[in-house]
Amino acid sequence: MGRGRVPPQALRGVGETICPVREKEVLEVKKIIALSVVALIAFACAAALVGCGNSESKAKANLSNDVQQVTSSMTELVDPNTYQSVDSFKTVWNKITTQYNKLIADAKSVKSVQVKNLTAGYDKLKKSIGNITSSQSLQTKISGILLAGQQFLAALSQLNTAVTPSK
């Protein structure tokens, strides 16, 4: 009789696997991979949440810095030397306008900040300045500009209090 080779399937029962130990190892590796993926996703979500808190803090710090810059420029605007020429006045006003626009853009990143009073103060200041074309028109508007400037500074101070952390 010729001896033939017996196929492995003939030696196992119905539903049995050829190498049960090997399949258990594969399942264990799959479990480890799955748990690693879940842990990685959880870590990424936690890092994203921590990042959100930091971005709010950073946005408040940026806004606080913007408020200080506009306040500093407003100090220049109320300085009598600024009113010596239309050019010096316009230079300061253009600087304030640029800084104010940046401040408003940064304020949108801070959820807890209201800029309604600040916007109203800026609009009054802008209206009081109007279209200054000569030293004479500047001189006639000084009192209105200074009054509106004080209101705008008060709104800046309120905003600064809201975004500056207490020490």
C-alpha cells in the first residue's frame, strides 16, 4: 500500500481550527492594536480640549495687548502737540484706526467679551473727527474730539478690566 500524505483537515473535527494557539495570538494582537487606536484617539481629543482653553487665554492676552496699544495711541490723540498740524493728527488717528480694527478682530476670538460700548465710543470719536482738511477745521473740532476721546477711553478701560486677569 502506498502511503499518502494525510491532509491536515482530515485530522481535525468539524469547526476546529488547525492551530488554535496561533489564532489566539492573532486575536490578542488585534485587541492590542484596537486599544492602542482608541487610546490614541482619546489622547488627541484631550489635547484638543486643552488647546481650546489655551487658545481662549491667548486670545484674551492678545486682546489685552490690543487695548493697551489703542489706549497708548489715544494718549497721543489727547496730547495738545498732536493738534499742531493736520498731518500729525491724521498720523495718530490712522494709527488708532488700524489698532482699533485689530482689536475688534481679536475680540471676536474671546467669547465672553462685549464690544458694544467700545464700538459706540469709537463711532462717536470718528464722527467728531469727521473730515478734517485744515488746521482751522482741526482747531474748531478739538473740544468735541477730546470729549468723544474720553468716552472712548472709558470704554477701553472697561474692556481692559474684562480681559485682564486679576492678580
